[in-house]
Amino acid sequence: MDTNQEVRELGQRWAEAERKGDNAALAELAAEDFTLVGPLGFVLVRDQWANRYGHGGLVTHELSWDDYTIREYGDVAVAVGVVTQKAEFQGQPADGRFRVTQISVRRGDRRLLAGLHYSPIAAPPGR
């Protein structure tokens, strides 16, 4: 399987795990030193990120990962795309459309998420 296909499949598994609120699947997809930077600048390490569901805090109704480009650097791949989500956090809407940088690494025969960085989507300054 080539890197582009690996990264596409990893992205599909990630989106599906988010939609299902599947903490175990998220943990399986993430490297031990995984880090997420959220759209407001907060940071979650692997266990915090993988255990967001089931405590009534986060519910994801829809999540898609689209419009991405993938670059490969040996065992590392960087994909920049768009996440669109319909979600709630502690009963408050958490819907949004974000530019997301996904960093993945090859570990043996598996590709794992090493990092996700969410940013709000806006036009460049001055436009």
C-alpha cells in the first residue's frame, strides 16, 4: 500500500472513530506521544484525546475529513485538509469547519497519528 492510500485510510478510520465516539479506536490510531493542538490553542496528549467520549462532555454527530493534500517524508506523512463537524461539548454546540494538519508516522506495518493541529478557517489578512 502506498503512503497516500495509508494516510487516506487512517483519516477515514479517525473520522469514523470520532463519529462513533469510540475511545478505544482513537487510542489504537494514535502513537504513544500523540499531541493534539485544538482550534483555540489548547493541547491534549494521547490519553486525554482518546478518552474524550463517554463522560457526557463531547458528542460528535458528524465529522468529515476532506480536501486534503499529503506530503511524505520517509516514515512521516503530513496531510493538510478540512474537518467539518457537528458536535456538542457539555451541551453547547461545537460545530465548525477547521483547517487541520495531520501528522502520521509509520510504525512497522501500521500508520499512526502523531499529531493533529486544528485552526479556524479564515481569509488571509488584508483580503
